[in-house]
Amino acid sequence: MKVDALHELRDSLRRFADERDWGPFHTPKNLAMALAGEAGEVIEHFQWLSAEQSGALDEDTREAVALELADVLLYLVRLADVLNVDLADAARRKLVINAARYPAEKARGRSDKYDRL
């Protein structure tokens, strides 16, 4: 059976944290706060840019954003692990929910929230 990349990442993060005895610090509250902080660092790169500028980042900025996105992913995966949430399964279930909320024939080309379609 092939282990998927998300589970490999989860296991690597678990080992990384265990080797450093970070369990006491990796509470759901702390990990959620760290996740929000890292998401804010992603946002900083786009603050004050136009839509066009945000889609045409220079290579240095793109690399900086990539590393911040990695931080977001790492904290998200670690939080899911601490909470014993199968993140891939939860994402698949959420896609099914969103497909029902945003049927393509109603949502195509619209940015309205599902209750306004």
C-alpha cells in the first residue's frame, strides 16, 4: 500500500516535533495561533498590490511566498495530527459539501456566497 504525501508529511512533522520534545507546546490553541500568524505573513506579501501585480510576482517574492505557504501547510498538518483529524479525508468531505452548496450551473462566474446564489 502506497503512503500518500500528506501522511508522509504528517509523520515527518511528528518525528521532527518529537525529536525536539515540542509536544507540550504543540497544543491545538498554540498551533492554531501559529497557523494564523503564518497566514498573515503570506498576506503581507500581497498587501497593497493590485490584482495584476499579485499575479506577477518577481522570483524573490515568489520564493518568499512559497516558504510562507510551506509554513502554513506545516502548521495545518501538525494541527490536524494533534487533533487526530485525517486532513485529506476532511478535505474530500468538504469538497462534497461545497459541490452541493455551489452547483456549477448556479455558481459559474459568480463570487456570491452559497446562500445568495
